[in-house]
Amino acid sequence: MTMQLSTAGDERERLEQRANAIRARLLRTIDALDFRRHQVSEVGHYAKRVAAPVVLTFVGLAVVSAGATFGVVGAVRRRRRRRWDRRLGNRLAPLARQLRGEKKPSIAAEVLRKGALAAASVLVTQLAKRAMKNMLDGKLPSGRRLEELGEPTEDRVSVVDAPLFAEIDARYNGGDR
């Protein structure tokens, strides 16, 4: 009978050890899920902070691209008209201009038009360069950095400061328990 008691005691002890091991694994799983929840929450906050500047950057690029496209199309159309005039020759060109209702532009008007076009293209190029540089540097159009918008609180894990699962790996693989 003492043999049966010791066997029953050993079995009970093994069951308790197994239950403790299962509890420990369950707690590790719960900690990992909690950590992931904090990570997802932080990513959501970060995405909300960055959404407006990213959208504004893409809208700006779309506007610049549309302006450049319209400018190129207009230049190509003007060039085609001029080429057509040259094909007709010097004698028919004045007649073609009269039919279209165009007057021959003065030299001053041409110089001003070309100067304005050059200035506008330089301005658009510089603005696009600055916008791309700021976007790549993580700056907002106002000049502030994205990090200045707000630091995460201490009860949340920062996406930028801590790699995913680094804390859990350190806790359970490093022998903290």
C-alpha cells in the first residue's frame, strides 16, 4: 500500500509539473499576444501621423506632373504648327497665319514668353526637388520632422525604438524567469 501511495504521489507531482509547464507556456503566449497588440496599436498611431504628409506629397507630385504634361503638350503643338508653316514655305506662311487669325508675334513678346517659360520650369523643378528631399528626409511641408509630432507614451512600445518581439526574446530566452 505504501508503494501505491508513493506512485500516486509521484503521479500527482508529475501532473502538477506538467500543469505548471502548460501554465508557463500559456503565459508566454499571452505576453506575446499582448506585445503584438501594442505593436499594432503603435503602427496605427504612426500611420495616422504620417498619412496627411504622404497624401499631400503625392497630390503635389500629381499637380507638378500634370503641369509638366500640359506644358510639353502645348510645346509640341506649337512646334507642329511652326513646322507646318515652314513646309508651306515663306510665301504661304503669311496666308496661313491670316487664315488662323494669328498675328506674327513680336521679338519682345517671344523673348518674354521664353523667359517666363524658363523661369517657371526652374521654379517647378526646384519645388519638386525640395519636396522630394523633404519627403525622403522625413520632414513635413512646414519643415518639422515627423518625430516631432509626438513621442509614444511609456506604456506603449515604439515601433521605431524596439524591434518586434525583442523584449519577449530577451525575457524568455535570456533566462529572466
